[in-house]
Amino acid sequence: MTHRVYRSLAVSLLVFVASCAQIPTAELAQYRSASAEVQKAAEGILIDFAAIKEASEAEQKRKEAEKAAPKGPVLFSTALEYSSVAQPDAVTVRRTALRTIDNFNNTLATLAEGKSVEAVQTAAGGAVEAANNFIVAAGAAAVPGLGALIGVVKTLVGELEKAGLREEFDKAVRNGTPTILKMLEALIAERQDHITLRAIAADNQQVKLVDEMISQVQILRTLVREHSPPASGDPRQDIENALNAALKPVERVLTSPLPIRLSYQDKTPPFASEHRLLAEQAVAQITERGAAINANTEQFEKLRSALNNYGAMLRRMQDALGMLVSALDRPQKFDKVSEDLFGIAFSLKKDIEGFRAARKGSN
């Protein structure tokens, strides 16, 4: 009887050791690192969204103030310090959503690694805190999409808070995974807000730069037209060639076809060296505006690429969450999804860097 008990215990121990050996601890650690890179890369998107949203709202307020400007001098101001409490905005809602996803992801990974109930409880505490921050931000900002998930996120928080045993945490994260998947889906959809604001800003910048360029072309044409050819050393052809060379890279945005011709007018003062200097300055201004137009186009396309990579990264996170849930039942291979997330996060950060560099050149 005693031998049978020992044999049974030995078999149980072997099964336990074998099951522990199957847990892909190293792969899950790599996955955690990949998830951290996702958070860093996503922060770059949020920073730009905050910048363009703030600029857009400031421009809107400026236009409204112009319309409502009182006639005559303003003698008294109605502004008060501390007269309003700052409310969470769409950027804060997105940031707290990403933190919620990250902390939920950490809870799932902790369970999949077979960590102690105490470790799972600590991870779940982080998820609850992040989710509560999201609920507060989304409730105050009234952001569509993510805001519609407040109810189901509250349910998830309730289940995690009540859980005490491993089985209860297991059930809570399985039940909560669809909510986190919806949160990721909402973040994917809300990229449209970001690209729309950037498109409006890029359009406005393009119009401004083209107007400035056309103005310089008109100045140059007028300068030449108000003079007659010099007695010798006529620079008109060189100036004309330089003008068309400056315009060629941005021909797509011009209203007049190239080449542009410059013409003198008889019975006017001759074109002198000081006029040539003014003409060269105008061509330099046109060249500068042309470079800014191309940079403006580049920065928008870089942002589009970044947002596409951001969407791909969030989609891959959806896949990864599904794998983590499956890992609660049986070991999963996480090396491929980790490599994908590392690669996409790297591409996204590269796009953001390129976007910022191009933006400097377009302003």
C-alpha cells in the first residue's frame, strides 16, 4: 500500500514537472519585451495626435474669436484664474486605453506563466487601476468609440476585483478578453481622426506655400517686365532657367504649365545688376518654398505609414491576446508574434522620426 502511494506521488510529481517544463517562459519573457516596445511606439502616435489636436482646436478658437470680436476697444476682461477644471481629452482616453490593454496583457501572461496567485493578484491590481483610470477619462471626455466601452470595462473590473483564486482569475480574464479586443478595435478605428486632422493641416500648409510661391513668381515676372534688355550680359535666360528648375519638382501643384517665360518690355529702364540680384533672391525664395512643399507631402505620407503600422501593431496585439488565452489551456509558441511586434514597432518608430524630420522642413 505504501509503495503504491509513493508510486502515485512520484507519477504526480513527474506530471507536474513535465507540465512546468512545457511553459514557454523564455518566449513569454520575449513577448513581454515586445509588448513594452508596442507601448513606447504607440506613445509616439499619441504625442503627435495631441499636438495636431491642440493646434486644430486653437485654430478653431481663433476663427470663432474673430467672428465674435466686439466692435470698439475691449476695456474689461471676463477671464478668471482657476475658473475651470481641466477635463480629460481624447488623447488621455487613448493613453489610458493602451495602459489598460498593457496591464490586462500582463495579467494574462502572468497566468500563462503559471506564476503564484499572489503574482497574478498583483498583475490584476495593475489592470484594475488602469481600467478605472480609463473609465474616468472616457466618462469625462465623452469620446465616441472607446467611450461606448465604459460599461463592459466596469464589468471586467468587477470580476477582477472579486477574484481570489487562480480559477477565478482565469475565468475573469477569459470573460474580459472580448472587451480588450473591442478596445483594440476602437483604437484601430480612431486612427481616422488623427489622419483627418493631419490632412487638414497639410492642405492648409500646402495652400499657404503655393500662394507664397506664386506671389514670388509674380514679383519676378513684374520685375523683368518693367525693364528692357541690358546692353550686354543679358541674364534673363539664366534667370528663367533657374525659375523653371525651381518649379519643376512641384509642377503638380501649380495652376500654370511649365515652362514659365519671362519677357522684357521696350521703352523701359534697362535691366541692371541690382535687378538681377532681386531676381535671384526671388528664385531662392521659390526654391525654398518648393522644398517645403515636398517636405509637407513627405511628412503627411510618413504619418500615413506610421498610422498604418500602428493599426497593424494593434491587430497583431489582438492575435497575441487570443494566443495568451489559449496558453492558459496549453503551451503556445510566442516567438513569431514577438518578432512581428518588434518589427512593426521598429518600423512605426522609424516612420515617426521621418515624419518629425519632414515636418521641420515643411514649416
